[in-house]
Amino acid sequence: MFTIYRKIVGGRKFDRYFRQWKNAKALLEEERANLLKSGWKQISHRDRMNVEKGFYLYDYTLKTPDGEDAELTLLDGFFMD
């Protein structure tokens, strides 16, 4: 298993891959803090297990200063071969 840190801004996706969830979370939180300092607005945050679907939700929904929707998300990744 690995963790994908996905940043979506105005529909454009940027993925980074991490061996450890805590490292991905630390970078996400650091970038979120910097974005908020530069004028972005936080709309919502989820930090919980989705029991019905069987995966953990950790994400932030944001709005850029230009009004674009943005999302910072941690996703579980698995190799299938």
C-alpha cells in the first residue's frame, strides 16, 4: 500500500506518491497552511473512516483567490499485479 496526495485546482490534477501516510499528511498540511496565508479560503474538511465504502477520508475543500474550486486529498493506493 502507498498514499497518493492529490491536489486538484480548477479541475487540474497533480498527484504525488508516498510510502508513508504521515509524510503525505505532513506535506498536505504544510501546503494548506501556505495556501491559506496567500489568500485561499477553506470551505470544508473531512477526517473520518467511510465505513460504508471501506476507506479513510482525509481531505480539504478550498477556494482560490480567483474563485476556482480546489481540493487537497489523501488516497490509499494499491498495486494490482
